Amino acid sequence: EKVKNVYSWLNGRRKDDNVNDPNLWRIHNKLYDLSDWIKLHPGGSEWISNTRGTDITEAFEVHHPNIASARNILKKYEVRETKEPRNSPFTFEENGFYCTLREKALPVIKSVGSGPTKQMNFIADGIFVTFILLSFLSAYTGSLLL
């Protein structure tokens, strides 16, 4: 079946991911009911809502640099172990490449912080204000050659 949009792709994932319950999410070899977490998730609700019934292991692992905190929260929503192994080549083993990389990168990520700096916000705001002013000036003079 040809993938026509993201929703048909997600439906294909639901068939391939061995979740076997359309109301649960799979992370590693466990199933979770994240229904109550959807509205609380700091990253927003849309992605979690749309991936119900799929294996979200990769996304969970790569989007949570402080994985210990995310795993502690996840424990509250565990339903049961899965009956079948994951259908993925990625393992995320504790001493594997990705987990080692994340562990080494976490201190750097913490030192850099999240979000843009005040200087970057100032530059972006300046560009926006300049755009607005030049747009009005162009409309007023009837010329695009400012």
C-alpha cells in the first residue's frame, strides 16, 4: 500500500510495531497507557496523541537527553510487558553507542541551556521590525526598490 500522508504511514506503523492494543504505546518491550500524560507532556500533546498504538522507543530515547527523569515518569504509566520482540534494528543498550553518546553529551547540553539567547532574540526581533518598516515604506512609496 502506497503511503499517501502521515496518517497512512502511522497506520502502517501500527500494523508493523507489534503493539496489539490501539490504546497503548510501546517503549522498548513494555506497553504504556499515556492517555493521562498527553495533556501534561512538556513537548505538547499532538505527537503523543497521533502515535497511540505504535512503538515510540526511538523517539522516546532521542528526545529525552535526561533519560533517567523521563524513565521515572514513564514508570507510572506502565501496563505490562509485550509478548513479542520489537521490530527494529535499534536496541539502545545501556553501554551501546547511543546511550554512551547521550551520557557524554548531557553535561554539554546542560551547560549550553535550552532556547535562544537574549542576543539571538534581539537579532530576530530587529530583523522582524526592519521587515515590517520596509514593507510599510515600500507600500507608501509604491516602490519595491528601497
